[in-house]
Amino acid sequence: MLERLIASLENAPIVKRGEYNYFIHPITDGVPEVDPALIREVCTALVKVLDLDGVNRIIAAEAMAIPIGIALSLVTDIPVNIVRKREYRLPGEVAVHQATGYSKGQIYLNGVRKGDRVVIVDDVISTGGTTRALLWALDQAGATVKDVCFVIKRGKPDIGRSYKTLVSVEVTDRVRVIDRIF
């Protein structure tokens, strides 16, 4: 399992953003194309590793967690809430400042209520900034985070709680998968 993901990562192009080596991949960037078989493989692995017992919401942050969250929702029949970069000013909206290794901004959580039991899925974790902000927002909304899983982990980010990853990578002039869950 995860052979398609690993092969695609090991063949991913690298671009420089300042001093940061950034890998371009369908799961993390949506380019050059998102292969349905790759999404299926990732979704199948998520179903196997996530603790979904009693979960009533999947939380996916814009942008690239959206296809992952939607696929997981389709196979589990658990609704997905997309954390957006745009404010809607709906009742109960939680605005959160998030900072990653390459950007800063606001994200907005909507539709999560006190007592909800959620899982967070995301494409990649490298600094943990987005997830730490999201965990704070979910706490403010009164939700219980049952599990967290990232498709790809880069580095050793700390989000203040345990989490799962499907693969861990090292990025130099190429991507090298250094650990995998299966």
C-alpha cells in the first residue's frame, strides 16, 4: 500500500522559494494533475489509520486538504467541514491567525458545534502552524478532536498533541520517503 504515493513523491519536481526547497506534487499542490487512483490510495490508507469511531465531522483546511476530505467523506458518509481562507461572518464562525513556513493569514472555521467529535485530515505538515491554529479554533468551538492525520510529513513538526502521517519525507534536491505507515 502507498506505492503510488511514494513513487509520485520520489519523482516530484523541486523549486526554490528563497532558501526553501519546495516540492510540487498532486496531493500538496494539485498539479500537474490529481490522479483519482492516487486519491483513492490515500483515502483507503486514511480509513485504515484514523480512529473514526463516533466521529461526526471531518475537518479539512483549504486548499489541498479539500480533495482528501471530500474523498474520505464519500467513503465514510461523515460530513466534511472545510476551513476556509475567506470570512463568511456566519454565526459561530471562528477566525484564526495561522502561520506556516511560507505564509501567514487568517483561516475561518464554520459549522462546528459544541460536542462535535472530529478528525482533521491535511495534505502535508511541515511547521504545524496551520494545525495548531485549527486545534485552537476547534477548542473554541467546543469540539473534541478524536484524531489527526497528514498524508505527508516533512521535518519534525510539533502541534502539541499526537498525530499520524502516511509518509515522512526529506527534501533536498529531490524528495526521499524516509518513513511510511504501511
